[in-house]
Amino acid sequence: MSRRILVCSIGNPGQLLQTRHSAGHAALNLLRVALNVPSLEKDRKCHGSFAQTDQYTFFQSLEYMNASGKSVGAAWRKFLKDLEPAEKEKATLVILHDELEKDLGVIRVKKTGSAKGHNGLRSIIDCLGTRDFYRIGIGIGRPKSRESMDVQKHVLGRFLPHETDVIESKASTILEALERIADGKE
């Protein structure tokens, strides 16, 4: 039996939805399109939006990145509540997020570990009380300057057209990673 998976994207809402910092949201939308999943439906209690297939439940946090743990925690509890006891044992959480330290388009899959300065992951770890979940990081590259204002400008900047093309070209790579997680091969 393959795992039931809650796939959560974290980023920023509103006008910041199309920024590099919201690469997780871009990845979630690519997965939805690839799997022919209907539009996301808002859930006020979880501060986000859901869509579902037989295998995957997709959740897009509508909280700001640095406070995304609250909405991801609420979505995880709702997800578990709706599962049968046998399904709960294999239920898996996957977080889609931006990866500043990886070159544009590099996809990194990791289970557990520290947040390594990623405030969205730190918020999730704090709210869940565990690091035991999968992460699929989408590389957005780092500016040459390490100055905090330059980094902030980079992550909160919109994807350039060629960057969007690179991210979109990674849809199958992201889907394959998700399938490996679902099959217990990751």
C-alpha cells in the first residue's frame, strides 16, 4: 500500500505569491496541472487552500512564509483526522519550499534535519514539534552579495521569464520525487 501524502507549499500570499520566495507555491501548481487536479478551495480554519486526488492532498498555506507553521500544522491535523487508522500509520507530510542555497531549478529532497536558516521550515518544526517530514526544495539561487538587503530583494523579487521557464521544466522531476516518497523509495 502506498502512502497517503499531504503536500504543503509555503511561500507568501497576495502580491508576493509570484516571487522567488514562493517557489513552493509554484511547484504545487505545477503538480496540480501535471496531475489534472481541480482548483484549490479555501479553508479558513487552516489558513490555506486544499485540493485532492486519491493519493495526494495538496495544501497551499496562505500565511506569510515566516509564520507558515500554524497553517501547515492545522492542515496536517485535519489531514490525519480524515484518514482511516491503517492510513494514518503511513501518512506522510511533504513541504514544498524555496531553496536559496541551491542554483535555480535544482530540486533537493530531504527527510528530517534542521531548518538551516529557513524561517518557514523553522516555523513548521516549531509548530509540529518534529523535524520528521519530507522537504522538496526548489532552487532559486543566491545573489552574489550576502548583504541581507540584497538577499531580501532577491527572494522577494519576481521570477524573470527565463527563471519561470527553468522552474516549469522541473515539474516532472518534482512529480518523480513525490512518487518515490509515496512508494517509500525516498
